[in-house]
Amino acid sequence: MHELQIASNLVQAVIQAASGYDHVQLVEEVHLSIGRLAFIGEEQLRFCWGAVTDEKELLKGSKLIITKEEVEVSCPSCGYKGDLGVKEDPLYHYMIPVFACPKCSSDVEILKGKGITVNNVKLIIDDEEEE
Ligand SMILES: [Zn+2]
């Protein structure tokens, strides 16, 4: 399962980030941005996050705060910069992005919206909170 792999990679990354601080008691929140082209099921990711973090003392009960990152592409042919066009797939009721320039239909380069980024991790450090 795609999301399970992602959740455990994220957990590793957060644990590593938290190890840079002293006296970390708990990770309270993990803020993520997920590109619209990353095709990650938010529900599944939350479910997997719960399953993976349940085994980790440091992350047990931590919350995932997810923001969607918009897509930005650039077209080498006409210089267009912006979102991709989408077409609706009536069979699956999905909006499928079209990987071509909305202006001239050339192949585009994807600048944003493909990956997952950890923006912020909220830790509980002994008696004082830190963001
Ligand atoms: Zn173009």
C-alpha cells in the first residue's frame, strides 16, 4: 500500500527531526503539504499514520495537518506558467490532470504539486511548548 510506505517514511523523518531537540516528550502535530499530483488518499494516509504512530511512543496520538499544494507547471514552448488543465473521467468520477500545456498542448515541466513536504512539526518539550 502506497500510503503506508509514505506514512512510515514520514514517521522516520519526523523522528529524525525531533532528535535534533533536547527533552522532546511528544510530537503533537505534523504539518504536511501534499501536491495535488502526488495522488495520495488523504483518508488512507491518516489511517496509516494512526497505525504506524501507534507503535511509536514519541508520536502516539499525533495529528496530521494536511494542506494541499496547488500545481504549477511551466511550458518551454510558449512560456505558460500556471495550473494544468483537467478533464473529468466520467467512469471514475475523477478529475484527471492533462499533462500538456493548456495554451499550446506541448509537454510541460512540473514545478510544483508533485511531492510531499513536511512544513512544520509541533513538539512538546518538557514543560514548555515549542513550534
Ligand atoms: Zn505552451
